[in-house]
Amino acid sequence: MMANIEEKRVSNPNFQSNDEVAKLQLLEEIAKPQYYNNRELSWLAFNERVLEEAEDINNPLLERLKFLAIFSSNLDEFFMVRVAGLQDQIRANFHKPENKSGLTPKEQLTKIAERTQALVRRQTEVYRHLVDDLLPQENVHVRDLKLLSPEQKSYINELFEETIFPVLTPVAVDAYRPFPTLIGRTLNLLVMLENNGIDNEGMDKVAIVQVPSVLERFIKVPSGNNETVYVLLEDVISNNVNHLFFGYKVKSTQAFRLTRNADLTIHEEGAQDLLVEIEKELKKRKWGVGSRLEVRDGEMNDDVLDYLLDEFEIEESDVFKIDGPLDLTAMFGFVKAISVGREHLEYESFIPQPPQDLQSDENIFEKTLIQDIFFHHPFESFVPIVDFIAEAAKDPSVLAIKQTLYRVSGNSPIIQALKQAAENGKQVTVLVELKARFDEENNVHWAKQLEQAGCLVIYGMNNLKTHSKITLVVRHRHGKIERFVHLGTGNYNDATAKIYTDMGIITSNKEFGIDATNFFNYLSGYTEKPKFHHIVVAPFDIRDEFIHLIDEEITMHKQHGNGFIRAKMNSLTDKDLMMKLYEASIEGVQIELIIRGICCIRPGIAGISENITVTSIVGRFLEHSRIFWFHHNGENKVFLSSADMMTRNMIKRVEILFPIYSPDIKKRIMGIMEAQLEDNQKARIQDSNGKYHYKEDHNSDTRINSQEIFLIESLGTIVEE
């Protein structure tokens, strides 16, 4: 048969066998837009799940307020980057549909605006319920100034005169003083003034007063009883704004907030010093083109709104009228202020426990020589990872430490340990990713500090972000070299390690050590991508490996009928991989995906994805680990990775996919995935239309919250059936 096909191909180069034709027809079918969710709308669906956590009565009250702040913070970044990018495309007259859902930039913006308007209205309703109905039950009140007692009003007036007034700077807008360039995401008041005959122009005046971010947004007011009373800073300023404009009558004071395009444009090829280039771009970020305008609903008349739209050069569709306070990211500070003495309104505190594989009195290096060590954060402590670097910094037998850093905490103990290692004479090489979005300034700071301490600091590769999480420690003992490698799914950030779920291993496997050495040489020097023993590295190779593994699973399923794939990640957007998953589904392979955020694949479509399920878990901790499990007829190939199945991770970033060989660690990871698939409290299921719903047994008596289970298990408590 094959010989006949080859003979026909020789005589006719365009010949295609029936199998090849069928394959092409299949690929053409599964590439159609109706089988994919739009990336941006899928992200909004994720943020809706965050908002659901603010609505969830099972969450403590103050945690619900925090989820409101997270929703707002997420939305800010979405408009600063994703929406701003679509607006840029329209300004550049780019109208080509994107390659998954087939929507043009304009169509996407229209749908985004419609969906976001509804979500913001819902957020305001939740805020009103939590603040106006539930907080008073805890004797906490956020009051309108009109409802204060005479004594409280007197206190506020004095506070304004003594503390707030000196910080304010009214900015007039006229022919000689143009509209000020306002920093993005700041809260401002637009003040309309009546002339009162002071000058001869006879026209109303416009002025801007910025609400100072250096002052607390929620001001505590003394109360003579058990109540705790707060008022909003912008309300206090508005009520006293006439003190800033002597001789003028204040007609109106209207709050607004502008979001700007904050995506950096870095020309790496022409940048002799990437550090300097990043610093220059950071200065521009504050003044990017406007992408969204938020105003208080009912306060701003149409003429004033038109005036702002003209100044900011944005469309009316980019305006959000909010029936409540602007910028609910302020809830973070508010919750911190009122939480003292109200611990019952927050999640019960917990202390991350020592890893199962490492007792508190064991030396991490000596234990790693015996077995691989597994970490499951935040349930298991991140401290051993810090100790891993700190002990290496002090150990006289350690020759070198090499590490990648993408996001670190503000006062990072890992940075301090690396500096100490360099000062102790170790060869310390640190790749600091300067292009980590919204952490660029922080990373520039740390890069300079590390260089000053004597570390060799490198910044990665042109036009690629280094997103890998890897550390190599080289030790010389008993006349031989020992290499210890940490590989993880999350950043070397001791702060986020307390709230992000991540996994990692430390191994002394010789071939992993060689792979790590070659990987760092690949990043720092001139060399082609090495051939690795175990790790797989993006760009491109991880995608190829995934396609190979899926093809293997299809083959195994055809032979044994038991094929399945389970994968957990933050987001899924890569079309090549989604098409391959559709192929596997069509062949009967069972595919269970746990995807917290963006998911462009659409499950449950008859004949296409009926063997695919998509679960999203949004809860107390941010699900961040990336796990890939291929059944392989019982062999159970399990991998962890720094990468999501996103196009940017596959072709625009340096990422690492690494296998798990230890049977015990593999068993633990598979058990964790199974527990998450059974979750019926924080899990939502995507339907064939791309909508998410709680599971049918969400309200059953058997409540399964996987994150709570992991917390209990980390404390050594037996989970009751």
C-alpha cells in the first residue's frame, strides 16, 4: 500500500492519499472560529469568577472585600495592557480578525465594553451590600459626611485644615495653563467654578485637584460609642474644595479616574544597554494614551464629560459610570485598617508546614543526595528554598550559584543570600528578567544591587522573556563536583509563595545538573540550544514535546483504549496545542483540564471536544502550578513546568518543562490533581458555549474544597470521609 502511494507521489508531486486528505479536512474543521473562546472575553469570565468570590457568603466578610479589590486591580491591568493594545490596533487601521475566535479588534472592544459594564455594575452592588448592610453588623460604618454628628464634622474640618489642605495643589485650566497630564490610575476631582466677576472673561472656570495617594483613602472619624466610622478622602476634599478657590463659587466637583496604556515598547535590537532602555520606558508608562475613564454616576453632566473625552482623546464607549466610589483597590488598605481585633472576619491563619520530604532538623543538601525533595506551596513552607540559597552562600565547599529571577519580593531574602554569596567569594550568576511586566522597576533596582555586590548579572536573550524558574548550586566535596538543581512552577518570591499554589523539586541527579549547567551557558553565552537529557526548553521545543506526547497518547489509546490526559495551568491559548487536543478528543482520549484563567478551548462540543472537560478553581489561594499528566497505558508520564500552554510561552519566552521520575512524588502530584477535579466548592465547569457554572453538587452536604483539604493535610490532620 505504502509503495503504491509513493509511486503515485513520484509521478504526481501533488498526490494526496485518502488518509492525508481526511487529515487536512479534519484540521480545517477544528480550526474554525466557532470552536474557540475569545482570549479577552475568556479573561473577563475569569475576573467574573473572582467577583463571585466577593459574593460568596461562605467566605469571611473581610476576604470578600479583598476579592473586590482584586477584581478592580485585575481590571486595571486588563485595560492598561490588553484593551489598550486593541485600541492601538484600531488607531493603526488594523482590522484583521484574530486567529482563534475570528473577532476583529473593533468587535472585541465592543464585546469587552458590554461585558465589563455589566460586571462593574455588579461589583458596585456587591460593594453596597458588603459596606452598607454587612459591615454595620460588625459596628463598622462608611458614612456620608451629611450623616456625621456635629462633633465629627468639626473633627473632619480641622483635619482638612491641618493635614489635607497643605498637601493639595489646585491646577487651573485656561489659555495659559493647559489641561495637566495626569498620571494613570490616580483619583482626581474636576472642579467647575463660577466667575463671580473677578475677571472680565465672564466664563466658568475649570480646575483639577488630585486626591493625594499619600493620604489614607478611608479616614477614621472618632466616635463616642462602640462604632468605628470612616469617611472617604475624596468626599472630605469635595466638601471643602471652596477653600482652594477664594473669590470663586464652586458650581460642581466631580470625581474621575483615567487608566492609561502601560505596555512598554522596548526596542532591544537598538538598545546598547537594556537596563537604561527599561528605565527610559518606565518613565513614559505614566503618561500613556488613555484607555478608560471612570466617573461617579450622577455627578458628571454631559458637557463636562464631553470636555474630558476631548482632553483624553477617548471614546464614549470607554467611559464607565460607577454608582459608588471609584478605585476599589483601596479596599486592600481599608481591610488592613479594620482587621485588627476582627480576625474572625478573615480566613483562619495558618503557618506553612515543613515539606513532607524534609524534616526540620535535616540538611537540605544531604537529604537531596539521597532523594529528590518535593515542595507544594503555600501548604508547605517556602523557607527551605530560601535556606537552600542561604546555606550555599555560607558553605565553603560551594563554588557557584546560578539562578533565574522573574519576580521577587520587595525585601527579598533570596537577593540578600545571593549578595552574601558573592561577598563570600562564590561565583554568582543571576539572570534578572527586566521585562517582567509591572515588576520592571523592582527588577532594575535588584539588578543594580546584585551587580554592586559582585554578582554577574545577565538580562536574558533578545526579544525573549526568561520565565524559567531554576537554580543551580555547584559544590566541590571529597574530590568531586556535586550539582544541586531546584526547578519550580513559581517565582522565587517569598511573599507570593504564601498565597500562590506552586510546586517544585530539588534534585542532585547528575544529568539534571548537566542540563542546568548547559541551560545557564545557553542564556549567558554564544551557543546553540543544547541537547538536554531531561529538561525541555522553550521557545518552540516545549510545544513540540507536548504535540509529541499527545500523539503518543492517541497511539496508546488506539492500542489499549485507556488514554487520558490531565493538565493544570493558568491559561490555555495556543491554537496549535488546542487543535492537537481536539484531535485527541475526537480519537476518544479523555482530557481533563484545570485552567484557572483564560481558556480558549471549548469543551463538550459533539464530535469535536465531547471528551474534554474544563475546570477552573478560584479560591483563597491563586492557583499557579503547571502540571501535565499523560496516562501512557499506566506509565503515567508527569511533568511540571514554568510554562502555560499559551503562544507567548511557547515561542516568546525561555521556559522549562521537566519530568518527575520519583514514584512517590509522582503519586503525590497525581493525588493533588485528582483532589482538584473532585472539588465542588471553588471549582467551576465550562460548558460548550464557553460559560462557567458551579458544579451540580455545589450545594450538596458533601463539601469538597481542595485547597482546604491540602491545608488540613499539611497540618497532618486526617481528613474525614
